[in-house]
Amino acid sequence: MKIRSVIVITVFFAAAIAVNFLPRSAAQQRDRFSHSTTAHKKQDCASCHKIPTSNWLSARGFPDVAQFPGHVACASCHRQDFFVGNKPAFCAGCHTNAGPRSAPLFPFPVRSRSHEFATIFPHNVHQDVIARTRRGDAEVAVAHFVNASFRKLTDDPPKFNNCAICHETASSLPKFEPRMPAGQAPIAGDNFTPSAKFFKTMPSGHASCFECHYQGLEPVATNCAGCHRLTQPYFESAVVKRYSLKFDHSAVNDKGDLVHTRDCMTCHVRISGNGDLKTMKDADVPIMSCMSCHNHENDLKIELDKRAASKPFQCSYCHTAAIGALPAPPSHEK
Amino acid sequence: MPAPQKPQTLQRNFGNNSAARRLCVSAVVLFTLTCALQLAAQSTGVLEVNGRIKIEGKQERLKRKRFYLFRGGLAENKSLIDRIRAAEFVSRDCFYCRMNASPEFRSWLKAEDCESPFCREITAEDAAKVPEFKAAVEKGSRQYAKKPALAREWLTTNLSPQLRDGFYLQRKKAIDGLLAGMKPLQSGMTDSVSVKAIFIDIPIKPAAGKSTETFLISNLAPFEIGTKSYVWACEVEIGAEKKAVRALPVPESGKKADKCEVFVRDILACDGQGCAVK
């Protein structure tokens, strides 16, 4: 009886101690930091994030937010969470090894964690800002922004320079897949593989934006909400999705001359009026842009005619089998 | 025997529920059908604005110019036309003149017909020649001491606000004033090669017996060409059947352009003392 009592008391105390080591709130769960909590939403971004952080030079090469906020930012509300057990899970939000001794920080931001902010980039505003008064015929759209990545393209066709400030011809093949219309599943078929030069790059991080928006020009670096909106957590996909995977921006003709030498906006007609890409429901290049040139035999027209005559016919001039076997949308029938 | 009453009641209730359910389902189907029919009935059109214009026999190409599309014609948009007529835009030259920009700065803009310093690359030579650029680089060199090359690469971050984006902002403010809360249906820009602004997915609601609807296309903010500025407000009929094409007429002296209001004004230019007609 006495032994049993001792065991019960020991187990009780052990459990009581163990409870202290269990996570009591989301704040004590590894990787669970959320900007969306009511308390965090009330905070100004600058109350935690310093701009620039002290490590900007080594981490980025330009003034940037390149590190987690310091202990002070968390301690005012989460002081007790620092002292839960020997290895507080709270510390593992930023440190690679939770513990009382200083441990290295994860690279900021942690790419494997879900994103909580969407980036709003108004193409229409930027198109207006880089517009020129020039009307002469001799020139083509020449470069605009002062840009770290700016190169004078003497050999390349200069007509894309406007957009090429941010979107350059890709040097390595990105991950890609067909962009499927809503509710459609891809249909297996050909093994067409585009090359890197089919694609254009997209800016990531603050590097491109801060060249003009670091200070002075709104939204400035300290105005996070000027570009970022809190969203449901999501994992950023590096996969480029295209309706027309066979379109080659750098295609050349028999003589080796570039074929697609027009201004980007000649085809990307929806872009110049767009304030947020997420609101764009359809392709930014409508088929009518393609049809202005590719409306001859052996290209779109003949394929559309064949498609109208025989449903099993698969369009392959622009599309891979995943898209080419689907019914032609109304936009193609005009 | 009271026992059979219960099933009867249940049956009756079930019968009532069934009728109600049928009614609900019918209403939902009817509503869906109506919506589908409405969607099917809403057709869309395409408009192409041709940015090639002729001024005194010389062809000009309006590259990278923004146009706004409004529902209704000149009569329906009379208040907007009146505001455009009354509006006074400050010319690029006058704006920078009033901002006390140096002659070198204004020459740099003029050399490539730029509206702002974001227009083209500011070379090391430019940064040495133009006092405003030079000052910005010096300020940046102190600020980005750890990375001196940033001072020139990020030159615009140290320019004065008026010279940096003042012209764009005052234009934007003036356009917002003209719109006075109106929301254009769409806006689009001419490209620099074909010099056309293409508007697609324009929802068309033709009046009974008509296959097209009247829209208004305008640049709102004047385009500076030579010594004059131009604002167009032109009607265009857009239908679902074929692409509408709208040219921008330049009225000859004393003549009025067809279905168009074209406001042509002399551009005020900076002459060192102030702004005057060129």
C-alpha cells in the first residue's frame, strides 16, 4: 500500500513536471509563428522588423530585411515562452538548435515554410512611369529604370527592354507544366520539352523593387503593406505554368533572325491595364494576339479548321497534348 | 385505433415537404437557367485604337500612350468632356521649370523625350554632368558607404521628390480630377511597334435592334507633340461580330473631327524666365 502511494505520488509529480515541457500555445510549437494572429496583426511591421538589418551587406549586397527580428521584438509578449524547458520550442522558430546558448539562425526567410503574404505588383502603374514622350520612329523602347541588372543590349533585340528590366530571357530551364483551364485535368501525351530561352525570368525578393522604392518613392521599404497583403498560408510554387508551352520567345527563322521581335505589349495586351496579376482570370496573351501573325496555312487557322471538322484532332502548333486535346475554348472560335 | 394516425400524419408532412422541395429545386433550376442565359447573352467585343496620326502631313506614332475606355458616347459623357475642355495640364517643360530643375536636368530629359528620370539609364557621364544626379550620387555614397556602387545604381532613391516622380504624380492627380469618381471600363496602352492599343473582353450590351454599342475612348491627359498638346475623346461603335478599329483624327483648321472632340493646345515651354508659349 505504502509503495503504491509512493508510485502514484511520483507519477503525479513527474506528470506535473512533464506538462511544463509540453507546448501550451501555438507560440511554443516549432515553425508555428503566424503573422495572422490577432495580437500580431495589431503590430506595425517596423515594431519587429528592422530595415535594413545589420547583416544586409553579407546576406544580400543591398540594404534589405535579411534577418529575423531580435529577441526584444518577441520578449515583450512572449517572455515566458523563452523559459519553457531546456529546449523551448519557441526558440526553434528562428534558431537551428533551440536552447539557452546562442545557436545559429535559419536563413531568412525560411523557404521551406509557408508564405503568409502575397505581393501586389501593379503593371499598369509601372507601364505609365516608364512611358516616354518620345514619338520618333528611329528608336525602339530603350531601357528605363536605373537597375543593378541593367545591361546595354547591343547584340540582342532591344525592343523588350521595357519589360526586360524585370523579365529577362531565362538562362536555365525552369520547372514547367501545362496551365490547365479550371476544372480540367492534364491529358498525358507528347513529351515536348521547351528550352530555357522559351521562358522569361521573374523578379524574386526585394532586389528589383528597392532600386527605386528603397526610400522616397512610395511604397518605400518600410511600407511593407504597400506591396504585401496578408493571405492564407501557402507554399510558393516554382513551377511555371503555360497554356501554350510551345511558344518560344526566342524563336528564329531559317535565316537565324529572331521572329518575335515586337514590343512585349503587342501580345501581352492584358498587362498594360492590370493592377494585380491575381485578378487576371485568363491568359494575358489572348489568342487574337497570336492570330495577327499566325493565321496562315500550317499554323493556327488550319489547326482550328481541322479541329472544327474532326473533334479527335489534337492541336499541337501551340499546345502540348495536355491542352491540345481539350475542346477549343470560345476565344478560339471568333 | 389511434395507431394508424401517426403514419398518415407523417405521410402528409412528407408530402408537403416533397412539394416544397420540388418548388425549391424548380426555383434553383430556374435561377441557374436565367443566370446562364444572361451570361450567354452578354457578348464581348474588341477595340483597336490606332496610334498613327497625321499632323500637317507628317506621320506621328503615339507609342506607349494610355487610353481609357468609357461606356456611352460623347453625349452620355458630356460632363467628362466638359471637364477635359476646362482642364489645364502643366507641360513637362513647365513642370520641371517650376521645380527649379537645372538646365542640364531638363536637357537630359529632352534628349530622349523622357518624362522622368525613370525613363532610361543614368550613365556615369550623366551622373557627373547633371547637378541633381551628382548630388544624389554624393548623398547615396554617404548612405551606402559599405557598397559605393549602390549610390549610382540606386540614384533615384536620393533624388528630390519633385524631380523623381512629381511629374507623374501631378498627371495622375489631374486625371483623377477629370474622372471625378468615374471608373473607366478599361485602360490600355499603345505598344511601340504596331502603335496600337488593344482592348479585349469589352462587355457589349447593344440596345434593342442594334448589334453594336457606343463607347468613348480618350487619352484624358494631353500628349505633347511638337509645340502642341492633344487630347482625344472619340466615339466608337463596338460589336461582338468583328473588331472595332478607331483612328485618332487631327482636325484641320476650322473643321471638326467626326464623332470626336479633339482638344489641341499650345504647349507652354520654359524660357529661363518662366513658362510661355513656344
